[in-house]
Amino acid sequence: MLTVSIYRYNPEIDKEPYMKDYEVDTQGKDLMVLDVLEMLKARDSGLVYRRSCREGVCGSDGMNMNGKNGLACITPLSEALGKSKKLIIRPLPGLPVIRDLIVDMGMFYKQYEKIKPFLINDTPAPAIERLQSPEERAHLDGLYECILCACCSTACPSFWWNPDRFIGPSGLLQAYRFLIDSRDTATEERLSDLDDPFSVFRCHGIQNCVQVCPKGLNPTKAIGHIRNMLISQSV
Amino acid sequence: MVTQVTNFGRNGVSNWLIQRFTSVVMLAYFLCVACFFVCNDNISYELFNAYFSSTPMTIFSTAALLAIIAHAWIGLWAVSTDYLTTRMMGNKGTVLRLLFQTAYSSVLFIYLVWGLKILWG
Amino acid sequence: MTIRTIEFDGVIVGGGGAGMRAALQLAQSGYKTAVISKVFPTRSHTVSAQGGITCAIASADPNDDWRWHMYDTVKGSDYIGDQDAIEYMCSVGPQAVFELEHMGLPFSRTDEGRIYQRPFGGQSKNFGEGGQAARTCAAADRTGHALLHTLYQSNMKNNTVFMNEWYAVDLVKNVDDVVVGVIAICMETGETVFVKSKATVFATGGAGRIYSSTTNAHINTGDGIGMALRAGFPVQDIEMWQFHPTGIHGAGVLVTEGCRGEGGYLVNKDGERFMERYAPNAKDLAGRDVVARSMVMEILEGRGCGPNGDHVHLKLDHLGEETLMARLPGVCELSETFAHVHPKDAPIPVVPTCHYMMGGIPTNVDGQALMVDENGNDKVIEGLFACGEAACVSVHGANRLGGNSLLDLVVFGRAAGLYIEKALREGIEHTEANQDDIDRAMARLNKLNNSQSGETTAQLRTELQTIMQNHFGVFRRGDYMQEGIKKLADLRTRIENVYLDDKSDAFNTSRIEALELQNLLEVAEATAIAAEERKESRGAHARDDFQDRDDENWLCHSMYNPVNKTVGKRAVNFEPKTVDAFEPKARTY
């Protein structure tokens, strides 16, 4: 039997959030955390969380498991538990809770929108594709794979303090994805939008983002690249 | 882009560069002074005075003083905009932040004038 | 009960690839466009597509021809794909793919800087005479992810209104039986509104969750199909369900056909590459239906792998770590997570898994939903459009080729958008929906909200999925299916009376799951009845009791009519505009 403790809060019923304990029979299997939640949902239909692909590519089920952010669908119990006997599940930290494990991602998406996450190219499009060498394309690896699950940004203290002004690791990873794309022509404009004391420079290299990214991406490195681009543009 | 009048540098890059540059100045000054203390066994007032009142050292001390002021301003400003905000503590966040900023800028200004007076007075 | 009305020129239900491509087309032309999506758009199931988008862009082979692609698709469909639609898709495809690239889709590249194309199943050169083709444009093995994010980004650029985490409940029809919008719930607040629109596009994706073992996301519950059926509209070829050969055993998670495209192959417990026996030419790159059936044969004949002999192995280690990491990094990740093996060291245990719904809401190439009138002629359903997996244009017929789903959704999402744009410019006028029309569409939700007792969603859903898995799987048999239909009929009353114990408004996922379950039932029942009716084996529909294709009686679409639960027939189009039709012949690989 596994003890699972889950953060519960229904704004229509509860005055304040509380932790609710459940006992789950895993039959000795190393289930994914999402499987456990599905078992509990069948028992307690009031428990809510987001989920979709259940294979770690859609980014719906980001949550905090035993203190670490991750995707419930690709986090096996053994990994979430470590040496602990009890599974503790909380919503992603730093964002307002709507209900149970569901947070309001509005602030996170707003930061993403701010960096103009779309290709800008003023030259007329050719009849076929725009050419790009495999080397130029290789620059996008480790960037375009981001699934917007918010595990990184909500693990970042700088984002906790300034979610309205600091773009956060996820948004900055995407900012660099477009800055470095050989097909994008708006590099200068993009950089000047980022050159304030908050958007990029609130990153203090804490690297929580790198530690939690379920896709193994490295936002801190991308932020470093952006900073270098900003500096070389302005000195 | 987010702008802020209480900010020291003109933008993010200048803040970042100033912070790095001033760190280097402060580190160099610290090593220089540490070296003086380590290399001389019995430090008398005369020795101390002679070391610090030489022109190159006075210029270096001034640079270090300015570096500390700038560094502290930027650092404390960052602290104030992280923790003393309306997000963290409601409307009193702005008041507290302004008070805190006034306090540290006054202190830093006093240190600046006082320091310059010591060094060049 | 009066509810708030929100009005748009065009409303797209579903924020996956097809929906966002249609929305983009409309938004670009300045029409007030909204996308209703029950999840944030980049969580849609398109994100899971791995291998790529098949299209004759002549990168891997400069002489490639869209007509060869058309031939493959017609053959793949086992000749019940509409040839005018396939012609449209294959010829317009390159333009649609280049547009995606111009929007920024990070395709993998060749040394010449062009889009990288890999071989996929069922692909040939020169109308089946020139050997294996490489026609699937890929962004590593994350093409769906790259495509979905690119489309979301482009919509953002063009100011599409996104109603994210809103759930469409039912269609609103006016007195003239014209579709004038949908009832939708805001999941965060529980508010129910009437979303009124001159054009309503269903891009609600598939319904793989009718089976217990599926590669599909939890959200693939056939909401559009359910809404259409409840509104009395027919669905076409709904018995045609694709079982993907390589779902990871035990987990159901998909690994792309691109694994075999890059040189991987399937082996049985004796280490034999058994596809050489079943498809001597194409081997592991035969049509998906052929490969899936061959795998099941191996397992049934006792040559399956593992202690229970219930799966086969996908061998990839011979490709080398470098190729695997460059071309199939996502597969390596999934395999490690769900099968606990790295493909560079050990084969992946795989088993055929429900993957794709070839059938759906019948449409023409402009995305207009169709029904059949008393005289057997096509009749456009005014106000309703469909595209993507929810639609049946039909380009996939009885079996979809790998890489054609992403092409289908961009080409026909775009086509629907283009048509609606034109229609809006010419002016669309519908009679206003009255209170009765809205109340009718609200009935199901009201009933659920007032439920006092009954069974729970989770329990009923498991039962439904088990019935479908056992009675309507890879191989089907008349008596088994009749038994399944009876069980489903019994389940219908129970699911219509499902009990919602949590009545709260804030993000009530139980309410949504109950509504989804009712959609699953609609799809399952239509599938069951149509499957039992089609007395032949064709494409993905393989019957033990009718093992051969019967072109005399069944070279046609099935049309399931929900009003009297009967199955009619609709002619397949054999009249492409610019090429000669491909006549049916024996389908071998």
C-alpha cells in the first residue's frame, strides 16, 4: 500500500486548501504518477488535474511531486518517491490555484506571447521552402522541443517574484529559438524588446529550470546566449 | 519591455555590465589591500597612511568606492523589486519599496560624499 | 434558461492541427474567428504525431510526382478513398507544406538545405513500379509537435480568438435545420454559453479512447462525431479503425513508422524478420493494416515474444546510436520511459494498437459536411464543416498511409478555411436560433447536471472500452460483433443515465468526462453497427467470416444513419479531375 497525499482545494466548498491522504494498492508495480491519479479519480471524482497525451509530449500534467516539478505521466513512482514512503502531490508552485492540482497558467502564457513566438521574415517567400543548412537547423535542437508545461518557470524563484515582468526560462528558451533561427529577420527588434532589467536579466543562473525540465532542455544556457547577443549588440 | 526610473543603469545590459565590472574592481582592490596586510608584518599608522595616501592608491580607492556604490545600488534595487512588491505584499509594497530605496540611496550618497572627503579632503 | 450568446464569423471546435489551420486561414482574411478547445491548443493530440507529413515536394527525389503519391494513397485506401479528394490533397499538398515551412516549422534538412524526407510504409515511385519512395517530410521524430506549435504561433500572430479550456457540448440547429453554432462550457468557471457562428467547423479529432488499448490521448473522445450523430447527421466508413503496428506493449504509447522507414524491422521470438513472408517486396513498410495483421498472426501462431508470447520485437540496434539519436531521439526517450529499454541495446516490445479513425463526418473537398437525401444524392448540411480526423473526405478509405494524417489536416483545414472565407465574403445569412433550439441543445447537459443516481463514468467507460477491444479489434467475426452490439445497446441506457456526483462549477473535469463518455458511446455504437454490416474484408476491416474483398457489393462507403441506426451505402468517387482514375486491383505489397 502506498500513501498518497494530495493538495485539495475547491473554491466553492473549501475555505482553504488542505492535504488529503489516500491509500493506493499499486500491486507492487512501478506505475507512473498519472496512473495513480487516474486510479484515485475513479474513486474520488472530485479530484481534478489536467492530462492529455499521457506520454510526456503535450505538457498538460506538470505538477509538483515530492518537492520536484515534473510531468506526472512520465514520472515513475520510484523516481518521484526516492527514499520517501509517501507520495506528496501539489500543484505547480508560484501560480494561482484554480482547483486542486490545476493552476492558472495565464501569466506563464502571457510571457510566452510577449517574446513574439513566431517566425518573422520580411523577405518575400520563395515558391518552395526557405533553404536552411543542417548546421543552421542544428541550432534549433534543444530549443524547439519545449512543450510549454511550465515545470521550469514555476521552479524558478525569479519567476515566483516577478511572473509579470521576468519572461521566465520557458519563454526565454523560445525567444532564443527565434533569435537563432537563420530564417528569422527580426533579431534586432527581438533583442531590443528584451533589453530591460527584468525580461532576461532577472535570471540569476539558479538552474532549477535545467534540473526539472522533463524534456532535458537547458534554458539557462539559452538565456546565456541571449545575454551575450544583447551585450555584443550594445557594446 | 519593462522600464523603471529607480534603476541605476539605462537598461538590462548596462546594469549587468556595471555589476560585473564593479565586481572586478572590488575584487582587485580587495586583493591589493589584502596583499598589503599580508606582506607587512608590523603595520604602523605611518606605513598605513603612506600606503593609502599615495596618488595611485587614492585613485584606486576612489574607483573602489564608486564601484561599491554602484554595485550596492543595483543589487539592493534588485532585492527591493523582488521582495517589496505589490504582488508580494499588496499596496504597502510600493510604499515600502520607495522607503527602502530612499533609505539605501541616502546611505549610499552619504558614503559617497564622506568617502570622497576622506580620500581627497 | 437563457444563457449568454457570443458571436463570431467562424467558430472552430478543436484546437489541433486541422482546427488551427482552418482558423489561421479565416483569421488571416480578417474574419472574427474563434477556436474552442477543451485543452490549451498545444496539448491537442496532433502533438503526438512523430514520423512526418507525406508530400511530394521532390526533395529526396527530384523527380518525385504527386501522382505517385496519389496512386499509393488510393491503393492504401483499398480503393474506397475518394479519388477527387485524394487528387486534391496530393496536388495541393506541397504548397500547404511550404506554407508551414514559411511559418517557421523547424523541419530537418538535407545537405542541400531542403526539407528532409524519409521512407514510410506504402510509398512507391512510378505508380508502384519504381521501388520504395522517401516522401515523408520530417522534423526529427517530433513532426506533429513542431507542426502544432507552429500553427498555434501563426494563429497568435494573426489574432485568432482562443477559447481555451472550453468544452463544446452540442450543436445548435435552427428551424431550417441549419447549424448555427454550439453550446459550450467554460471549464474554469462552469459558465455555459451559446457560441453563435455563421460557420461551425468540427476539427475535434479522433476517438481512439473507445478501445482500451490505444495510442490516442485521453482527450480523443470523438466529441465532434458524438455531437453530429446526436444531431441526426450520418457518419461515413466509421467501421474503419487503424491499428498501428508499433504501440509499445503494455503502455499503448506509439513509436513511429519512421523507425521502420529508417531501417528498423520487426522480428518474432525466433528472431525471424517475419514480414518477408507476408509482404515480400515492401516487407516492414507494407500498409499498416497488412503489418498489423501479420503481427497478430505471428502472435496467434505462437511465435510472439515475451513470457506470454503476446507481442513482437521492433529491432533498431543495427542502426547505431548516432542515427538513432539524430533521427529518432523521441522514440529513444519513449522507449526508455515506457519499455525500459534503449533501442540501441535491445529491441522495443510492440503490439498493434488502436491508432486512427479513418471514418468520420462525410465532407466534400471544401470541408462542407454532407448527408444523403431520400434519392441517395449528397446534400450539404448548411453551416457545418469538418476537417482532420473527425472528417471523412475521404482520403484514407479503408486504411490510412503513415504521414497522410498530418497532410490531411493541413490541406483540408486550409481548404475549409478558404471555402468559408469565400462564403463569408459573399454573405451568409441564417435564421436566428430561437429559445427552443437552444434548449434542445442544452438538454443533455441539463439532464447530466440533474442526475441523482446511476453508475459512475470511470466504471462505464472501462466497460465500453472492453467491449470494443474484445468484439471489434484487429480481426472481426459476425457472431462476436452481434454480441458486442447487444452489449452496447444495454450500455446505452446506463451511459445516458450516468451519474454526476460532483456538481460544482469550477474546473469540474468529472462533468466533462461524463459528457465525453456519451460521445464515446455514440462513436462505439456507430462503429459496431457499421462493422457488422460490412460483410467483407477491406483495409483495416478484417473479418474471419468474410475474408475477401467484395468489390461487387462493397466498393463503396458505408453511411451510418443514427436516426434509425441503419447502414446505407454511398458511391466512391472515381473521377479525379486531371488524371485517369485508378481502377481497383488486388492489393499486395
